[in-house]
Amino acid sequence: MRRRGNVLDVFDERGRIIGHISISSQDEVLGWTADTVIVRRGRRVYHYDARGRIKGTRPL
């Protein structure tokens, strides 16, 4: 994963971009695995799949 301004680029194991996640400068990346990216936005935590689709949210 790479943060590029207001975009997170998500890569596969071969280094190819497989997804993008739009974020603001105030959002915080809490972590990631091979298939999940976790981002804090204000008082909510968002779980994305590797392609940038929301899998779920929860309050902080």
C-alpha cells in the first residue's frame, strides 16, 4: 500500500495496483493485511477490501 496525497494505492503480491481508496488529509490508516485496509475517519473506522470497496464500518 502507498499513500499518494488523498489516495491510497493498494498493490497485489506482484506489485501491481489492484485498487484505490480516496481519503482526506485528516484520515488515518490504522493498518492493512493482504485483503483489508483499515482507515479511521473522525469517530468511525472503515474496513475496505483490497480493491477499495467498503466491507464495513464501526464507531471508534
